[in-house]
Amino acid sequence: NLGRVPKLTGSGDGSKSTTVSVIVPARNEASVLGKTLESLLAQEGVAMELIVVDDHSTDGTERIVSRYLRSGVVYVLPPRTPEGWMGKTWACHVGYLNSRGDWLVFLDADVRLKDRRLLQNALDAASSEGLDALSLIPRLSTRTLASKVMLPALLMLMYLLAPPSKSNDPRERLAFFFGAFIAVRREAYESVGGHAAVRGELLDDKALGELLKSKGRRTALLDASDRYEAEFAGGLRDHFGGLIRLFTQYALDEASRNGRPVGRLSKYLAGGLVFLGGPTALPLMAVVLASHPVTVGLCLSPILASLVAQAVYLRRIGERAVYALAAPVAHLVILSALIRVTAWTVRGKARVEWHGRKYAADLRRGGIRLEADR
């Protein structure tokens, strides 16, 4: 529920005495990186250095960045990912090592800043509130049919597992960070160990936010969905892979805490079967029980409520509400991923693929390692 998350305001005049290092880790993002860099170079009111860390792309990412070198963009090609690191955490770490700013802003390679004062306003908000870190919620842009179908269900799942409003509550452990935009005061980042401290995390944004918060650092989550957007692309297979990463990380967290990775996942599975599988099957039950109108109404009301909620969200982000009719497909994709990872916890091993890299996760001891890099 974004209504309970404060919006980033446009107040403040900015200060060029504060320097910001914008670090953009990129792996095979050549098709979108150019627009990201152009929107960053158009920013006003901040003293900025812009660093692109090419995570060994094979799609011409270096060629795209080379067009902007005269504009001051710094291109960095890191050494190969060391043992124990995720590709993205390593790229972010290398970007930090090559930076000089008082603030570090980690930005995904597929974002577009629509407001030329976004960086300035973000730093002003951090300064006025005495923050050590903040993350901004974007508008998610969908280009594929699968993304339009999956987005409402995935956001509902994400907000259920990690309610954004809790991120701004200092009494809560949760720090809901969007990886698309994370700004951290350099001193705070270094004091907690930076990305080196979350090197093996599949959900590094969440892990970094919770690490900062656990060390007493002030963090905030703000809604900037009217100021910048991030790509939410890919087919059903891509979204299925993202869910595998999500649930695998939850299993790894459980294994690290109490050696029982199946604990939390089994609860999620039970809930998923009720709240996702149930609405998918209810229309069939209604057909079977068609001679009882009251029963038919009871069977259909939950799925109708779910469809209406997803239709409203689709309209809110400028998409056609008709895509909500495919919600059962999204529910089945989520359930399938949850069932697969839950089954993996029984045997204690998982296989995760991310940006062309394959990782093996030990769900009993909580470790993860790189298996293949292509």
C-alpha cells in the first residue's frame, strides 16, 4: 500500500558542496542503458560522478557507454566475480572502490529519471531528515504481455511479505529497499561493511537495508513513482526465475537462523494454496455447485475481489484492466515457484540462475556458490 509511504517532495535548493557517486552495475543491458545515462546526465542541482560497472556483458554494453565518456561517464570493467559473491554485489562493490562521493547512489541500469531534480531532492530529503540511507519506489514500466499479467500479483506478494510501511518504522527490523534506487551516506556504507557484508545475498537490496537498520542507521523508503520509472520486463520464465531467487533467499535465511529452511516456506506454501490456489479453483467449484446460488456466490466472491483489486492497480499504472483476467496464470506461476523451492529444502540443495550465471545453494548450511558463468 503506497498510500502509507511518504512521497519524495520537490522541496530544497540542493547543494553542490555535497558530491554524489552514482554507480550503475550493468550486465547485458545495452538496449536500455543509453536512456538511463541520458536521464542521469540531465540531472541538475548536484555535483555528480557517474560510474558504470560493466559486469562482463556480452551484448555491447561497453560500446553504449563509450558514447558518453566525453560527458564524464566512467567505465569500469571489474575482475571476475570472486568466490562467495553475487555478480551484482561484486559490481556494486567495485563501483564503490572507484568512487569519491560523499553519497553513493546505486541505480539499476534500466531506470529513467523523469525529473531533472530527482537526485537533488533525494539528497535534500536525506539531509533534512538526518538519514543515512534511503530508497525510492519507482513506477514499474511493463513492455511484455507476461509482465502486464504478473506485475499486480507480484507486487501484492511483495507487499505481503515485506510491507513497505514497516520500512519507515524504527521499531521494525524490516527495511524494504528497492534495488532500482538506493542512496547511502558513504560513512554509513563503510561503517557496516558495504556490499562486502552482503556479498552472498540474492536479495542484496533488502539485505543492505536491514543491515544498515540493524546497526542503528536511519533509513527511509519514499514513493517517487511519479518521478522515475524502472523496467519490469521479461517473459513468464524470467518472472518464474525471479520468484525462485526470492523464495530461495528466504530458505537460506531460515537455514542460517535455525537450520530449518523449510519452516517459513511451508507456512508460505500453506498460505499460498489458500490465497492463490483457492481463487484459481473456486470458479470450477462454482460450476460444480451451480444449483446452489448462494454457494456459487461464496465461491466467486474471493476471486472477483482479487480481480477487481488487480484491475484497479493496472489502471493506476496506466495499463488496461483486462489483463487482470489472467490473474490465475500469475497465481499458478507463484505457486509453482514456491512448491519447487519448498521441495528443494527437503533435499537441502537449490539451483538458481541469475543474469546467465548459475548458482548452487546449500539450504541446510545457508551457503551459496557460483557454478557456471556464461
